[in-house]
Amino acid sequence: MPKTASLVPSAGSLAGPMTSLDPLLRAWLPHQRWFAGKDRPVTDLRLLSMTELFPGCLHLLVHAEHADVPAGHGTVPAPGGAPVPPPADCYQLLLDVRQRPSPRLHQAFIGRPSQGPLAGLSLYDALYDPRSAQLLLERLRHPGAFGPLRFEADPSVPVPGGLMPRLLNAEQSNSSIVYGDAFILKVFRRIQPGVNPDLEVPWALARQDCGRVPAPVAWFRTTEPEAATLGVLQPFLCGADDGWTLALRALATGDDFTAQAHQLGEATAEVHLALAGAFPTGGHREVTRTAAAMTERLEAAAHSVPALRPYMSRLRTAFAALADCDAGPPVQRVHGDLHLGQVLRAGREWFVIDFEGEPSRPLAERRLAESPVRDVAGMLRSFDYAARQRRPWRPEWAHRCREAYCAGYASRAGWDPRKEHALLRAYETDRAVYEVLYEARHRPDWLAVPMAAIERLAVRGG
């Protein structure tokens, strides 16, 4: 194919390529798992940057604006965060540009523009192409600048060449490529200005000698239109299973999971202690303000999900009790979205991954100090979700795992989440309210899972 350098516009002339890309991306983006605006029509697309990463591959940052959420659709803040969804997003795309169609890349086909500078060429998602994935790794192995893109690496960790790439299919909000079962590259799809916590936090924990979190090996970022993290390469824990898979396997075979849950509690506490050493800690978050925010989220969710309304008065008591209770442990950096899918078990050890936080929250807010109880509550809710995957459901299994997890956490942290009953109940209630709204919107068949927690937390208080 012809060199793509002629297709890369000079500064100030990014509108031209959008005549080729706009109609294709409007049709293609809503079908991608990582696209956040599926329920909101795209009203405008704008190209923010376009860089020839290597011949035949273009790197794009695309700004997508969305229509307003319809009245009554139920925009509600995520736990601890700002209202979602945002009116606009920035997405990172890597495009293979080919003279002729490639049958082996049919699942990655974006389209064939009929107008503009890319007219007549075939466009594909480059992460599905092994050649492009290998060349992307080469950029990370040999740091340097390519237009506004900066590729950087930890010089103390060599990355061999020739590693075969394999695109993972499991992720939702990002895309990941495994190289030779030795390294994994997470390519962020929704881009926000600033350092992504999935680079910042593991790097800081590596400086604390925290072995529970794989350390970054290499990463790439952009300087335009604003500085932002684009992707992170880390060691791949070959043969590891995520906690969700292990929990469901134990439920299916009738095996006990309390020993693993206890060890997972220990691992969580160790990561929290390392986070407290790596980042500044606060005093205690203003509990009255936290309780008010939780109540606001409850009322917004109940507006959209009528099933919540019979429990409203009793759920409000959980947040009112928070306003009157002891503030609990000092606020600090936390994981922010901890559940069984965010932990891996390799051999007999647990590892914590994915420190990006809740993707719907602005990046600056994801980096704020929080109560560590928030992470504990997220994991406790995850045990409930696992126990509900089989019928008849196993409440006693979830209860034993929750107790074991908290006991393991207490043995390392020096304080017991169960003794912070009002605090734990409030954070778990807040999480369950968020889950109710999420399931009502996206997976109505799962709504019974968080509603069971709502009933427990409202009727029995925990």
C-alpha cells in the first residue's frame, strides 16, 4: 500500500481525515465493548490527534460528544464519585490502513471510506493484527518519541523481542494484549488527562517493595492535546486464575473457599498498608458530607428503579448512622473498584490488579483519598454475587467467605472492618445501590442479586 505519511495531516488540518472516518466510526464505535456511550447517540466526532505509529498504522485520539441522557433515565453518581455518564469522551484508536481487504482480520473490520483522504482503503482495529501488535511492543522496547507520543520503560527490566501477541477477549473498558505469556499490555480506550492510576499506583507500590501488585515495565503516553497515559506493560502472571473464576469453581464443586478468602483479606490489607506508605494519607473524610452524597445517590437511583422505593426510609438510616459514627480509619489511596475479578491467584499467592478505578468517574476523583472500607465493602459484595450464581443460592457460603475475608484483613491491618459496623454497612449499602441501578440498566436478569443485599441491609441492618 502507499505510505501513510501523506495521510497524516499537519497541525491544524485534522478535519480532513474525519470526512473519511466520521460515518464509519459512528457505526462502529457503539458496538465496541469499551465504548461508554451505547445508550446515548453520538452527536459529534472530532479528531484530536493523528500520528503514524509505523507504516500502515495510525494512532488516533477521537473526541465523541453524546446526546443528553433522556429524562428519567437515571443518571446517578458512582459510589464516591461524580455523576455519570459524561457528555463527552476521548477514545484511543489504532487503525490498520490497507490497500486491500484482509480476510483474516474480518472481525476487526471498521470499514472502507468512500470519501476523503482515506477513500478506497480498508480500515481495521490494529490491535487484532499480530504484526501491528508486535510493532507496538517494539516501540515499548525501544523508548522514544513519535510526534506527540512518548514511549518509556524501566531500564532495569529487559523485554525480549519476538514475543507472540494474543489479544484478550475478556475486558470491557480497555483492550489487553498478552506477549508470549510473559507480559501484558493494557491499552486504555477512554482517555482522560493526567497520569492513569493503573500506572501511577503500581509504580509507587513497586518502590514500596509490595509484591502483591505487578510493577510497570513500560508505558506510553501523549503530550497532545493534553498529557495523558495511553497504555501500560506489566509482567503477565501465567497460569493465574482470577478470584471470580476460583470462587465459582469452589461453589460448583462444593469446596470450601474460606482459607482463600482469609488469605485474600490479608493481601488486601497488605496492599492498603503499602498504599498508605506510598501516598499521603488524610485525617478522616467528613462523614456528614459522605453520608449526604450517599443519600443523594440513593434518591437518584430510586427515581429510576421503583423496586428500591419500599426500602428508602430504612436505607437512609444506614447513611444517617454513618453521620453519627466514628470516622473509622484515616482516608488514603485505595483500589477504588475492588472485587473478585480484580484479584489473581498464582500458586498460593493473591495479587491485586487493575488500579484504574471506576472508569465512569473523572480521573482526578479516582485519585482522591478514600476510606479503605470502600474496598472492603466492594469485595464483600463480590462474595454475594458469586454465591448467587448457582441455584439454590448459597447465603451461608457468602457469609463464611465474608467473615474469613474480614478476619484475614484484620490480622494484617490492625483494625477489624466488622467492628466498624455503621461504616461498613453504609459503604456496602452505597455499593449495592449502585449495583441495582447498573443491573436495571444493563442486565435486568441480575437485578435480584443486589436487591437481595438491599433487603438484607435494610431489614436486618447488615
